[in-house]
Amino acid sequence: MRALVFSNTWGVVLLLYLFFSPYRYLLTPTEIVLKRRIGVITTIPYEQIVSVELREESLFRRLARTIVVNPGVFGYYGPFNDKKTGTEVSVYATRFKQMVELRTIRRTFYITPAKPEEFVVEVRRMMRHVGDQERQSSER
């Protein structure tokens, strides 16, 4: 009986890791939506993005957990400390290579879309589009 309870407990823990892990990164006309299997993690409006860069190198040694939320089961997510800059960053990733770095006016995010190069190009395009719309509305 004790073994059954133990295995069921780990099954529940694994399911929680699965449901809360990063699942999809959606580009809408106004923002990036970071999703998990159940619900939205956060949204990042394009007008708040300062820069978007592809980080080809592995950031495994550069990023240290500030709070251990998940040991890497189904991904890495939560607050991390960037040892190079000394700042706290938000990681919603499935790997530590080919991460996309999104710097916003409030914080830095590291995410891992399936096609990171295409993602960066599209986010930059959407940022320009939103910037053009803001300029046009301020000229009126």
C-alpha cells in the first residue's frame, strides 16, 4: 500500500510538471503569449520589448536558479539569476541552447521556440509594425 501511495504521488508531481511547463509561444498582432498546457504564463506586449536576440551558445552555466521550481522535467521555468549581469531573468524553456532573449522595459525573458531564427525575425517585424502604428496615431 505504501508503495502505491508513493508511486501515485510521483505521478501527480510529474503531471504537475507537465501541465505547468512551457508549451507554446504565440505571436498575436499586439503581443507574445507564453503558454503552458493549462493556461497562460504571461504576455509580452511588443511595445515593451527593447531587444530580441538569438543566443546560439548554451546558457546552462550562465543561468542559476533562484528558486527551484522544477529540476528540468519537461522544461525549465521560473526565476533564474543571470550570473553574467547579476540580474534576475524569467526562463520559460525546454532547452538551454538556441534560446531567444527578449529584453523588455521591466525584465529579461529566455524562451525556446521550435524555430528560433524565424521567431526572432517575426518578432522584430511585429515590433516595427506596432512602432509604425504608434507613430501614425501620434501624428494625427
